[in-house]
Amino acid sequence: MDKNNFFWQIQNGALPPPPAAATLGIRFTAIDGAAGTIEVEFQARPEFTNPAGNIQGGFLAAMLDDCMGPALAATLAAGEFAPTLNLNVAYQRAARVGLIQGKARIVKRGKDICFLAGELYQDDCLIATATATAMVRSLATGV
Amino acid sequence: MDKNNFFWQIQNGALPPPPAAATLGIRFTAIDGAAGTIEVEFQARPEFTNPAGNIQGGFLAAMLDDCMGPALAATLAAGEFAPTLNLNVAYQRAARVGLIQGKARIVKRGKDICFLAGELYQDDCLIATATATAMVRSLATGV
């Protein structure tokens, strides 16, 4: 964990929040960089709804990615970045416009390959779960 | 295939496009309801970018969901809807702000469980692939 990495610079206000996170209305409610866990809150907007009026599953996937990603990002060294290689989402319940809580954790931190897991909740009900594989890269070498 | 279902009513302008699709800047370029294939174009906006300036993987997942979903939706009866149960995405290449092409198809259409596949391209390069499982339900019974 390096407080000079981009994640902590965003948290400290030295860098602006990434646009994707702002679009999803993210708010960090708990960050434990040492444990590799994170809790966040998203604002599911009317702009994310499908023809049935529920939140489109893909936007829930975006929230899960934006929950698992930061769980790992909080632990990176300065100059490192961790693009997602695989994202697997299971949908348990339809989600509505409003607040959605997300929890994510590092399942296994390898030298460069990392396994992540996360869940979304609305009104204390589980709505979606996910796993992801990410690869730690240096920003200098690109993704 | 029923031209009175919600998908074709949206295509015909009788119903408004779903907000999620509008947010992703979707445009249908080819629809073959009989074959269960579809081609679309998305507008990847600056609001979808991650700290590296690339399109956040979750928003690519949303595009893939919004490409595979319509491939199935075009074949549904009026009053049917097909929520996604599982979505699995693999990321092959970073995507930038701009146009993204999507292709999707029905791999297997069961009585209610359907298997779908899709890909995204940017500048003729493959950027992400996905499979999904969806379940056909009646809107009257909810999701």
C-alpha cells in the first residue's frame, strides 16, 4: 500500500475522481487497504434502466467492476494500475433506481495476477455477485 | 418473433428507447430476428473512463449486455422479457473514447433459458468478448 498511488491521491483530493466512478455516483464508506477490503455506495440513476424499469444488468456489472477494482487499487504501488482481464457476474434480484451498496475484497494477490470478489446489495437484499481477475501493470508500460 | 414486442415497438418508434441504451449511445446497424443476430454501435463517452483514461471495463460489460440482450429481445413474444442471469466478460484490449461496434447472437434458445454470445470491436480490433445466460419471463410475473 502506497499513499502516493493514484487511488489514495484521488481519496485525498490531489487527483480528480475517475469519470466512470463519478457517473456511477460512487461514495467510499470503508476502505481497509491492509485487509484488501472496501465498501462503497452507488447511485443507480434512471439513466441506467432497462425496458422493464430495472437497472440494466450491465450497469450493475460496471458497479461491481468499480467496487472490486478499487479494493485492489488501494493496495498498489505508485505508478501501478490493474486492468480487469475477466469479469463474471451473477444476478440474484432485480435492482431499482436508488442507492446500491457494494462490498469487494482481494481473494488472492499474486505477483501480478489478482483474484477479486464483490457483491451488491439494495435494501439489505443481495442483488448481484461477481468475481474478477486483474493484472497489475505499470502505467508506463500501458495496458 | 413478434413485431408487437417491446423491442420492435422501440425500433418502430412506438416506445421510447430504454434509458440504459440511450446512455450507452446505442445505434442498431443490423438486426436479423430470424437468425438471432444483431450488430450495434455504441458511443463510448468520456464519462465512462477509468483513471488510465481508457473505457472502464464495467461500461464495456454494459455494452455487451446491451448487445446480447437485444439479440434475444428481437425474438421474444409480446409481453415477454429476458433478464440476464449471468454475464461473463473477457477483456482483450483497452478501449478508448469513441465509437465501439458490437455483435451478438443467440447461441442456444431453450424454452426459457437462453445462451448468448457477443463481441466488441474498436477500429477493427477485438476489445472484449462475452457470454451470457438469460431467462425468458413474462413481464406480468416480474423478474
